Amino acid sequence: MRGLEFICKVFDIQYKEVAEKIGVSNQTITDWTKGKTTKIPEKRINDLVTKIPEFSHINRELFSKELTSMDKQNITSIYLIYDIQRQLKEQLNNPNKEVIQNSVEMAKAAQKGITTSINMESLMLIADHLIDNQNFMDELDELIVKYKPSLKQFMK
């Protein structure tokens, strides 16, 4: 599977939305995802990572290439981290104990799928900090850097 196709699937972003955000046709996106065009132009890769915030931490090389299972795992890990951060930001703006508890459960469930990407300790720290969320986003960024050194190569 080609990079852009998998990235859109994992992040649940439709090709039409990608095309609109970066100013190309739906057919162009289809050509890129199906390999009809072997390489996405550098300008368009730049547009992908700058105009679509969800894609900002994905290594540029992954968009055009045929992905290995390790590439797919890294993209999935980036998505899970992105999604947890997004949900936590929403919760910090709307504190609700039930929603926070649901996120703790989500973080525990996510751990099963990304044990090779984020270790158990970092997920437990995330769960602990959900309840008392002072300076949480800064601490989460530190945890990602500390417990996920292999992710650094895929983040800009």
C-alpha cells in the first residue's frame, strides 16, 4: 500500500478533503495513492504536511513510497499519539470526569496496539495525568520524546 493511501485511511481523511486543502484534483490524489504517479512532487508533500495539521509529524518520504509493515506501524503510532493529544486538548477545555475516565480506558486500550511504539509506563503516566491535568500537554510532549526515541525520525 502506498503511503498517502494508508495515511488517509489511518487518519480517516477523505481524498476529496486532501485535494481541497492542497489545491489539486481528486484524480491527482487517486493517481498518487494508486501509484500511477511514482513520486508526489516536493511542493505537494510540503502542502500535505503544512496544510493538513494531522500530517505534520509524518516523515515526508512516507507519502510516496510503498510502505513496509514498520512504516505502517510508525504511521499508526503517530496517529494514536495525535488522537490522544487531540482528545486531551478537548477534555482540558471541557473537563468532565466521565469523559476523562473514558480517555483513561482508551489509553489503556491503545497500549495493546502500540506496545512496540510507546511503552506501558508512558501510557500509565498519561492515564495518571488525565485526572490532574496541570501542565499536561508539556508533560505529554516530554513523555513522547523520552519514551519514543524511534518516533523522532518520523517527526519533524
